[in-house]
Amino acid sequence: MRQHASAFRRESSRNAPMVVLVFAYAAAVGAAAGIRMPSMASYFVQILRELCLYGLVTVTVLGIAYCLLVARPASPIRYFANAIVSASRTAALGRWAARLWPFALLAAAFSMFKPTISAHFSGFAWDAQLAELGRVMHFGIMPWRFLQPLFGHPWITRVLDVNYALWFAVMWMFLIGMIVFCRDEAHRQRSLMSFMLVWIVVGTCLAVAFPSAGPCYYGKFIAGPNPYAELMDYLQRTHDSIGLMAVDAQTALWNDYASGQPRHGISAMPSMHNAVAALMVFACWRYGIWLRLALSLHALLVFLGSILLGWHYGADAYVAWASAFILWRAAELPTRWWIAHLDQRGSERLIPQPA
């Protein structure tokens, strides 16, 4: 335990920029929304437990897959057991815990802040403008009308629906994979810092600047003709026929919002699904053609689902992509500087000092 605690402290020090950033973010959103710190701390502990459990399952699944498909040892059970013993002896658990906990605090702060966006920041003031912007950007036609003739078939919609729901699992698998398996510290810190910045800048700052509910709720907030009525009618008919998780989720979110004490929150602009899906492609581009293709396909299906399932306006996705790319590029130089600074400081400690 002492070895793991020491590794935890050292790794937390190496991750200091992310630690400072997440504490500043939690303090800022807590003050802006009047969130009590004890409540956030309690939620943080809950999410940390869930992430640890999910991390354990993810590492086990990925480890078994690597063992069977790549390493192919004579005794897979012995190979996997030795890997677990090695992780324990090298204090890997302490390092992984130090990399993981800031994201539990990030998730706690974001999840508690999101329901307050509509209450504290002028309601959903941008839906009409974003819908019109999408029409103008697509030559006078709503984006969903471009795509519906090609993809507006119940079983294609079902595929888009399942992929959209799998986004959460893919995202946390990406996070756990970077924390546990990425050996290039500069790339790992850049990927994790970019991930954190996407949630702070895209999911919080831009969401506050452009509060919107999304096409699925357009008719509930905007008077007059609803340009998404036909899409929502199609989705409801498909849901009645084969079931769609998106329709159930949209109904649950609306009931939560209408209760007057929302716990989850509604926010369309920008699209966090598209931003994170794009970031995962950027971060994993170096890891071979198959992962590259899988994440690119996932991101494409997320984009189609965000439009054709009624979650987002076209501009939501485009702003999300651009923001994710900018944040990914912006994180490169500071991260490399920080790693070089740590390496230089470590080298200086090895130089004998004069008496």
C-alpha cells in the first residue's frame, strides 16, 4: 500500500496541470450555479466508485482480448495472472488511480452544473437561430431532409440509435484505455487534457453561451410551424414499431425538465457526442488502421444519429468538430513543454550537488 500511495502522489504531481484545471472548473461552476461543495464531493465519490468498477471491467475485457488475439500465450490464465501481479508490484494501480480521479471530479461538476443552464442562463434562447442557421448552411433545406431519404428506414434508424447509445461506453473505454495502456506520456497527457478541455469549453462554456434544447423539443419552446414535426412523427412511429432508445431518453429528459427540479439537464449546442467522437479519432489515429476505421465509423454514425434522431441541429455538430480539433491542436505544445519540464527537473535531481 505504501508503494501505491507513493506512486499516486508522484503521478498526481506529474498530472498537476489537469489537477489544477479540474479544481478550478469545479469551483467555478459550483459558484456560478450555487452548488454546495459537500453535495459535489458526495457525487464525486459516487462517480469515482462507478468509474473504478467500469475501469476494472474494461481492463479485464481488453486484457483478455489482448491475451487471446495478440500475445497468444501457451497458458492464457497464467499470462493474465502474471500481468495482474506485475501491475501490483510496479505500483501501477497507484498511477492509474492518480490519472483517473480528476475525471470523476470533472464528471461530478459537469453533471451537477448542466441542469442549471436553462434556469440560470436565459433559458433556451438559441433554438430558432440555430435551426435557421442550419437551413441557410444547407442551401435552404433542413439538414435532416438531406439525410432522411437515404437513411430514413426503420432498421437503419435502429442502428443509428444503438450506436448513439453506445457512445457512453466507447467514451469511457477510450478514457480507461488512455489511462492504463498508453505508454507515451506526452500523448497520454495531451489526450486526457484535450478530453478535459472538451467538457469544459464545449460542454460548459459554449453551452452557456448558446443555450438550446434541440430539434426534438423545438415545438415545445418555439411558437409557429415546427420544421422538425415530420421527423419526430417518423421517430415516434418507428419507436412504436421496433423501439428506439432515443425516443425513450427524450421523453425521460422532458419529464425531468418539466418536473421543475431537473437532475440531468437539456443542452443541444454544441454536440458533446460529436465533439468527443471526433476527439477520440484524433487521439487514436496513431494506433493502426482498424482502430482508426472503427472510431471514424463510430463518429460518422454519431453525426448521422445526432441529426436523424432529433437530438441536434447541423451547426451543433460542425461547431463541436471544429472545437474538438482546435482543442486537440492547442493542447499539444503546452503538454510537450510540461513533459520536457518534468524530465529536465528529474535529470537535475540526478546531478550531484556541491557540498
